[in-house]
Amino acid sequence: MGSEFDCCSSEGVILGVDGGATSTVCVCMPLLPFSDHRHFPDPLPILARAVAGCSNYNSVGENAARETLEQVMAEALSKAGLNHSVVRAVCLGISGVNHPTDQEMFLNWIRHIFPGHVKIHVENDAVAALASGTMGKLHGCVLIAGTGCIAYGFRDDGREARAAGAGPVLGDWGSGYGIAAQGLTAIVRAHDGRGPETMLTNCVLETLHLSSPDEIIGWTYADSSWARIAALVPEVVSCAEAGDQIANDILNNAVQELGMSVKAVVQRLQLAGEDGNGSFPVVMVGGVLEANKIWDIGKEVINSILKTYPGASPIRPKVEPAIGAALFAWNSLMKEAKANGRR
């Protein structure tokens, strides 16, 4: 993965980590010799990239989350032919980091790995996702809808706000898990006679290689993984596209939930100004928001947001959230350098 920027690694590198409920990605980037994010090289120089499993400690426990983070960072540095001594800054964007105590816990885990001068940032994974659309600048709102979902917003003055992101038990119904869980519930209801028949029954049974809706109960509780349930979203979408009303209602409900989450954040931070017509970026990230043949959840969410906030500017990031995390760390280093009177 060499490039003309490899020489910069001698001056230091930055690690960006995106830790979600399904996987954790770490990228290693050279310390870019630019002071303005508008002048980033295209494509951005990536020295190495590594992938590991889930690092949300709420899902897998503290020990497993810590081991995953240490593993993925060590692997990225190893692939780049480097060691921890050349790292200048690290940004961990981790799902499940929702409180200062969470940040402190991760800092305590990671601090012993790197020299004391290394700048370490621990943020919710929404920070990495937003930064992937704004090239490291924290301003605007990001909507993540993958296995889980969250809306997170930032103002230039440092204020921030969030909506949703509390996990499936507390009602993240716009998430992949929420969509699929409602689909499974509809199948059980139809089988019981408590709800209307739905194409979801045959579609999901075929996908899971099950012979009866009764077997869905055992399949569901055999493994508590949120990602395992969320993997059934394509079945809900395909049934909606084929005209199934139940599946269509589930997707419409997801659109409503996701739109409300963004609007709640925008309103609390007044990102659109007092009149509601100001411009601000809305970064859209996650598999649920990707376009399908007919049912485009992301497009419908954008339309919902624009009806309330016409100045919203939807952004589909060109780089992945792990790179966004690295750019956030780079921006933080540049701000500190400017504050100290040097470039």
C-alpha cells in the first residue's frame, strides 16, 4: 500500500478506529503536511487497514472489547511495517460510548499502549461517521442506521446533542435490528392469527432454512447477536418492493423514526438557525440507508428532513468512518499546533 506519502510516516502516523456492533476497522494514515482540510490529497494516503470483530462492550463485554481494539490497532501498524512509537494521535469512534465514564474506561484501557505524548480521543462512533462526511470537521448532524441507529449533532461552539442510539431494548426502531425484529414479530403474529398474513413468512423461512414459523422462536433466541437479527433487513425490503403491506409499513415506520431522530437533534442545537431555513450538513451512514431497487430508505429519510429543514445538505461520505476518525484526530492536532503558534 505504498505511496509518495510513505515518507511522512517517519514524522508520525495517525490511527482512526471505527468500532460498531458488527465489526471494528482501524486505518493507519501518515501525518499529512496540510493545514487546510480543503487541500487533502485525493485519494487520501492509507498506509494500512485492519478489520476485527465487535468492540461495543455493551454487546460483547469489557474484556472482549478491549482485546478487539488492541488487536485491530496492532494489526494495522504491523501491516504498515510500523510500531506504536511512531503514533502521534488516535481517535476511537466506538459504539456504546455514551457517557464520560465510558470515555474514561476506554482511555484507561488504551493509554498504557502508547507513549504519553500521543493524543488519544475516545468518542461515540457517530463522531467518526460525521467526520467521514465533513473531512474531520465536527459540524452538522450525522445519521447512522446500520445494525443500530443514532443521530448525533455538533455546533461549531462545541455543543452537541444526540437522539436514539439507546439500543434495541429501548426502541431504536429505525435500525437494522428494529426493522428485522418487527419483521419477525409480524411473522409470529400472522402465524398465531393475531395479525394479517405477510409475504415475510415464506421469504424469511426460506432464507433461514426453516420449515415452520414455530421454529423462528428457537432461531431468534439461540443467539442474542443484534447483527444476526439485523441481517434479515434485505428480506423485509424485498417483500416491501414486491408489494407486501406489512413489510411496507415496517419500512415507513423506520423512515419516520430516523427522520424524527435527526429533527430532534437539529431542533435542540438550532443547526438550521432560528427560522429553520439555515444550511447544515446531514451525513448519512449505514447499510439501512443505502439505495435499493425500489424502496430507498435513505432517500425517503432525506425527503422527510427536507420538508422540515429545506436548508439541510445531505452528504454520502466518500470515505469510511475509520478514515473520518483519523481526520478528526488530524484536525485536532492542527488546531493544537495553531494554538501554539506553529503549523
